[in-house]
Amino acid sequence: MKKTFKIILIIIINILFLFLLLFISDVITYKYYVNILKNDKNYKINNFGYYNQLPYYITDLKDFFNGDNDIFMGRKPDGLEYKNKMPIVVFGCSFAYGQHLNYKQTFSYKLAHMLKRPVYNRAIVGGSFQQMYFQTADYGNKELFNAVKDLDTVIYVMMNDHYRRTMLNYFNIPDMGMQLTYSYKNGKFYMNNNKFINLLKSSYTIKNLNHIYSDNYVINPKHAETLTDIVVSYFEQSRNKLEEHYHKPIKFCILLYDTWEIQHEALLKKKLTDKGFIVISTKDLTNEDLNSPKYMMQDNLHPTEAAWDLLTPKLIKALNL
């Protein structure tokens, strides 16, 4: 009996010791990344802590897309005054959202008023394919379908970091808010919403390891087939759900904003095109250097208003809108 108790005690002590080491590692990791981000005026430093919540928009999506320039809220719809025209929906991340731009400087605003059609900007800052899937093929679609009564065109603005974001539990190491992620098995997506697992993932050490793993996984050519298959499935299942709901074919365009190299671009483009998607690169639309100060904000690396002034009419023409 005493021997069993001693073994149990040793196990408990070792577990507590491991948790102590993890806590110390978390404190060091947190302070390291806070020191890196402390001078970034666009980043709000969160207090040290452990959390197990999902992104708040998952529980309050109804009121999410009503903001003008608040990056913690989505954009309100553009062009609603064109009541009798067919709406367009835009998905993507901060590029499509128009981070650091005023309301009237964004892609969705210019698209709406050039075409004189309503445009619903459903992009989420820091987002990727999973936020589109959540709003179309998961339970977030109830809010989308209530807001958008009809549509025939979808535009997804993709940039080079979107692969990695499907794997990140947190966008930045010191973040409090967890990213929406899905596991992909046998052609189906399963939301990662186990509260205990999410609590473990909020460890700063685990966040850091998750970033390292994701960074290296995406750039490894051995994973090109798997990564692109998953991305195509996000698009295909999203389109299928939209076409099922609206009872018609949907023109679905992926705009590759490839100012930086998009990993496995040729392979992804072929797979998407074979599935009937329209894939257009910014390089197909213009020879201008979109990384120049005129078209790219140099302090935060987001498109300027001039970039959308240049690209929007060209995209409209290419899509025959």
C-alpha cells in the first residue's frame, strides 16, 4: 500500500513539476513576444492568462457585420441603395476587409458603386478559408442567408498567408482570442471546439510551437497536394451550400493577391479551375508593382486605396460584371 502511494505521489509531483516548467516557459514566451509587439501601434497587448473561448463572432455573428473602421467588427454592406440589383458577396481577410482604409476607400465600396449593385463584405480581419466556410456551409450560414436574400457572384480575395491561418490556433502569440479552425477528415470539416483542448492550446509555449509547425508545414513541398486539396474542399463545399440555398449556379471568383508568392499557386489554380472556379491573379490584371508605396502601405503591408482604384475596374472587366 505504501509503495503504491509512493508511486502515485511521485507521479503527481512529476506532473506538477512539468506544469511548473510549462508555466515558466509560458511566462518567458509571453514576455518575449510582447517585447516584439510593444511598439506596434496597431496591436493591443493582452494581459497574461489562459483562455478556452472561441472567437466571439461565432456566438454573435448577427451583429458582427455592422462596423465602419473597427477591425474587431466586420464591415457593413455597401450599395444597399441599389435595391433591385443582384448582390455580390466578398470573402477574405484584412485585404478584402480594407484594414487601415476608411469605409469609402475599400474594395467592396468601390465594387458596389462602380457596378451599382449591393456588395456584402463578409471578410474577417486575420481570417482565411475557414471563415468563409463557417458563413456558408456551417451554422454561421443562417446569418448570411438572413442578410443576403439573393446573390449570383462571390469573390474571395486570397493572399499568401491563408494556408497557414487554417492551422493557427492564435494569430499572434500574446493574443487572447482564439482563431476558428477545423480538422479535415474524409472530406468533411469538424470545428475544433473542445473547451479542455482549447484551454491547453492557450499555453504560450504551445501557441509558439503551433506557429513553428504551421510555418514549416506550409512551405514544405511534400504537403502541397494535401494543402491544396483542403483549400479546394473549402471552396467547393462553400459553393455547393450557396448553390443549394439560392437554387442556382454561383459565379465564384478567387482573386489571388500575389504581391508575395502564394505557395503552390500553379497547383492550386489548376485544381480550382478544374472544379469550375474562376481564378484571377493580380498579375493577370496589371503590370504595376503592387508592392510599391503607391499601392502598398509600407508600415503595415496592406493595399492602399490606389490599389483598389487600379484593380477593381480591371476585375470587373475580367469577370464581365
